[in-house]
Amino acid sequence: MDQYTRRILGFGVHAGAVDGVALCRMFNRALRGQRGMPKYLSSDHDPLYRFGQWQANLRILEVTEIKTIPYVPLSHPFVERLIGTIRREYLDRTLFWTTADLENKLLDFRTYFNDHRSHAALEGRTPDQDVLMPRPVANLHSYGWQGHCRGLYHTPMAA
């Protein structure tokens, strides 16, 4: 998640136990297709984040790692909020069968979250809308619903 724009950048999914190599692979997959690398990365004190290849990867990409305060989940509230939102609003209601299936469904959720979900902190605008763009007036004579995440969410659209 980009903390400045509150956009989900990507997800890393791995079946099985996560080791250092899998952690690096998930990080690279999560950021695949992004325009730029993040400058900062939030992580906890898990021993996985001391893996040599992980540290080298961050050094090469010039990413600064920010450690959370142990036993204080509120030290990174935006990350905690995003994890809770994904669990409550999506994963608790969605079945997935394989790693690829979960990854595809999470990508659908990322598109919905970044492009269509209203953000109260941004005055009801989605992150993709320009700040200076005036909000369109709804035409109630041609009005419909657009489905997202395989019909789990619906947002208004012009029919």
C-alpha cells in the first residue's frame, strides 16, 4: 500500500511455508507492473526480514525499511487498517481454490479498492480521480450498477 495515496500497489501470494527466497519472490510479484518502486517499506521484527537476499534486494532497490514497534500494532495504522479491510470486506466472503485463483481475486479487489471504492478521507473521491475535476451530476433517467469482484460489490455507473 502506498501510504501517501492510500492505493494498493500489489499482493504477494505463496502456497506453503514462507522462507527468505519466497519472501523476495512475493515482494517482486507484488510490485510487478508498477511505475516506480516505493521509497519506504513497513515490516515487523520477523526473522524473515533479516534474510541476506531480502536485505540485498532492498539495498539495490533503494528501499528504506521501517520497523514496527514490537507489540504495538498502532505504530503502522494504515497497514493494519488495510489488512483488516481486506479480511473483513473480501477474504471472509470469498472462496479461493489455488494460489493463482487467490492472486487473481486479490487483483480484482485491488482494482475495486483503487478505482471505485469511495474514500472518506479524500472527500468521497476515488484515488484515480483528479483533485481539480468537478464531480459529475447523476442523471437519474439512465442509472445502473457496475459489478466488481465477481459481483460482491456494486457501484453506480451511467447506463
